[in-house]
Amino acid sequence: MANLKTWDCKSVEVYVQESGNSDVVYNVNWRINCVSDVAKPDGGFYQSSLYSSQQIPAPAEGTFIPFADLTEAIVEGWTKAALGDERVAELYKNLDAQIEAEINPTSLSMQIPSPAPAK
């Protein structure tokens, strides 16, 4: 099973002015979406997602990228770097486990039926 993971790092928080720069990203509100290549009985695909935020360190001297020049890929790279490889791997493992639990559940939610009305 190969699950496709995509990042959404479009929502950011910025300092209006910081160290002489404008609109400096300091926090990223991220989401990782995961889609399985295993089809559900209805033809759709199993999905999971995680959402959180990550503080981004201030840019090193001479490395500031103006907000207008930022891309989602750049911000995703910052987010992954700030999280660290170990944490990213842990998040991916969690997403895979959520999908695996849907495909092969170990528990179910059930309801006790109401008693039949007395005759």
C-alpha cells in the first residue's frame, strides 16, 4: 500500500516588520492530506489528514525571501525543516495507521437495538 501525502502550507502568520523586513513568516498553519491507493467498496479512496501549526525560525542574515516571492513549496520546506525528519516520519506513520485502521478495523461502533414494543 502506497499512500500519497500532500502538504498544504498556504496559511501563514507574519510579522508586519521584523529586522528591517516586511511580512516575515513566523508561523505556518499546515495540513497533511493522505490518500490511499486502496479503493473503498463505494469506489472512493481511504483518506486521513493531520492539521497543526509550526513556528518558523527567523531567516538567517541575507536569506530573507520577500513575501511576494514565496511559494508553497518554499514554506513546506521550512515547515518540514522546523519539524525535523524524525517528527515528519512520525506524522506520516500516524497518517498511514489511520488509513490502515479504516481498511482493517480492530473495533466498530455499534448500537444496542431498542426492545420490540410490547403487544
